Amino acid sequence: METYGVLILPFHGRASPWIKVSLLPLEQEEFLRSGYAPPLDPPGRRCNQSIPWAADPKDHLTLRKRAWSQMMSHPTETTGAAVEALLLVAPGCPHCAGALEGLGSLIKEGVLGRLEVVNIAVRPALARELGVRAVPWMRIGPFEFPGLHTPAELRHWADLAGREDGMTHYLSDLLATGRRAQVAVRVQQDPALLPRLVDLLGDPGSGLSVRIGVMATLEELQETGGLLEGLADRLAPLTRHPEPRIRADACHALSLTGATGILPLIRPCLDDPDPEVRETAADAIETIEQAAAKP
């Protein structure tokens, strides 16, 4: 069966986001019947006309040519929306249409600048590359999500994707919901995310599951050949944090970094007014000294 991609603009001329779809022709009608304008090309252009949808590929090509001609006769603008999304779907998926509807609403409103929809039955290599085993699966900005999510959740993550602290919130959510393994994998792939974990340790609002998850991740990454050494300077101020639990966590985390010169950062905590901090500092110093004594 022939496959082809399409570009779709909303009916509303006030916005110019676009959707790229890679679906089997007979499936397009199922996924795209909910209020979209017909497939148009190229991306980033505004179109104020509503052109009838054609399910037949031959008629569809005629409409695309007509739409192109109409768009070329009007002034064009590029979209200012920065957040992009990817949605993976498959035949027979009961929740894929709902996922597309939710993301499509964000496209119409201009919250998302681009949405690419890929049928993994057509492009299975992409699913293998991303390690996706079930659909719907989506990526919003840098955030990845399996399964169906409510419109409010999609909007929440689309908003965070455009914020500097968005990744910190995402890592916190992964840890809080028992997906720590994903955090470890992402940090190994991108060590620049490590300071985000320190931010979570230093946040009094981080829940117990998040704090335990951060520590477990740091302990796992301890064996990765100096990956944590650069965190010492960032952890040092936390040994003087007003909250005792954060001071204690900082002492333990410092002992995991393997960095040189960290004992002077921990020793003041031996005189901390909180007994848990004193005990954690003593354990951390013992761990560091034992590691240094090994041949």
C-alpha cells in the first residue's frame, strides 16, 4: 500500500503551526477528521482558506497543488512557536486518536509550533531507534511520555518545555513516579543534566521519593569514571543549607563524587547541631578515607 506524508494547517488563519503526518492513506481519515484543514505544504506558512479534505491520494494531490498556489499569492510568515512534538501511533491503537486530538488542540492554539505524527507500522526503524515498544508514545520538547495523557497534562508539559527549569520538573516527575532508570539513562547520555539533580536535592519541596531517587541515581553513576567529580562545587553550598536533611544529603552526595579536596567541605558538618547531619558527615568522611587508602 502506498504511503505518503502530509502537512496540515489549522482552519484558523491566526496561527501558523503545522503537523507532519506519516500514516497509511486509509488511516489518515481516522486520525485527521477532527476539524483540520486539508494537507498543505510547505511548513511555517499561514493560510486563511478552508479547502475540502480528499481521502483519495489523487484528489489529495490536486488539492495540495491548489493550496500551494493560493498560499504563494498571499504574504507569508514563519511561526514563532518553538516547542515541537513527536507522536508515534500504530494501526489498531485504541488511544492514538485521543493523543492526536490532545496534541492537535495545542497546535491550533499555538502552544506547540510543530507536531510530527509517525505510524510505526510504516516506519518501524524509528520506533527501534527510540526504544518504543507501545503506542501512543510522544515527545514534547525534550520530554518523553508513553501512553495516553489528559489535555491538562499535555498543556502542562508543553508549557514547561519552553522554560529553563522545565527539565528539572521532568526529572522530578520521573523520580516521583518510580521511573528512576530513565533518569539514569538520560543523565548518562547528557551529563549536563547532573546539576538538575543537585537542584532537586537543594529544593526543600522535593519529596522523599525524589530525594531517594536522586541519591540512588548518583550512587549508580558513581562507577562511571569521574562523571560526578564536577558536582562538588555545586554541592558544597548545600552543606550550609538551613534544612538539616539537605545538609545531610549534601555530605553523602559529596562522598560519591570522587572529587579531590572535598574533605574540608564535609568536616564542618561534624559539629552540626543536628545529630543526623553529624552522623552522615562522619560516614561520608570514613567512606572517602577508605577509598583513598585503596591501592
